Amino acid sequence: MTPQPILVVDDDEFIREILCAFVDESFGIPTCNATNGEEALAIIHDVRPLLIIMDVRMPKRGGFEVLTELKAAEATRTIPVVMMSAGIGPQTRREALALGADAYSPKPFDFEVLEAMIRALIP
């Protein structure tokens, strides 16, 4: 049986690569990735990831729009979501958590904190 992957969603290829490598090294969990919200939703419905790490600002459906859709649907509302964003103030963190995000990480990442967030959210 193939383990559930962690889905990394960001329009920046470098960020996706860093996060996928981090997840692999820290947890040994497979990853999949998407470059925007539309791709993410297709993957989520096909794969049902263990956890989602998703950027707030992306083309073709931003992170908040995807988060809102996930939390409204019975089939996906329990998937833990870590939202992330660069250069945005505390209002973005508050909004992410109010929309149902399980955690929020600013960019650049503090990988120790990100690791602790993920460990707290996965079984």
C-alpha cells in the first residue's frame, strides 16, 4: 500500500523543491506538488494527501480560495493544511486560521518550527 503523500502547493519552483526535499529528509513521507490552486484541487481529489502545505498567493485560484473549498467539503475538510506566505503581516495569518488552516508559516521558513507544525498535524 502506497503511503499518502504530503502535497506542496506553490507557484515558485524553488520553494516547491525545497519543501519537498525537507519533507523527504525530515519525515520520509512521499510528496507531490502543484503550481497553483487548480492543480492542487485536482491532486487533492485524486490522491487525498496526508497534509497540504500551501502558499496564499498563487495564480489560478489562490490559497485562501482553495482552503475555503477544502474546508467546506465533507470529503476534504479533515485534511490538515499549513498555509504560508512571504512579506505579509499578521492579518494574513489571522485570516488563514479563521478560514480553517491548521497552521501558518511565514516565508522565509523557520524549518524547526515548520517541522514541529507538521509533526503535530500528522498521525
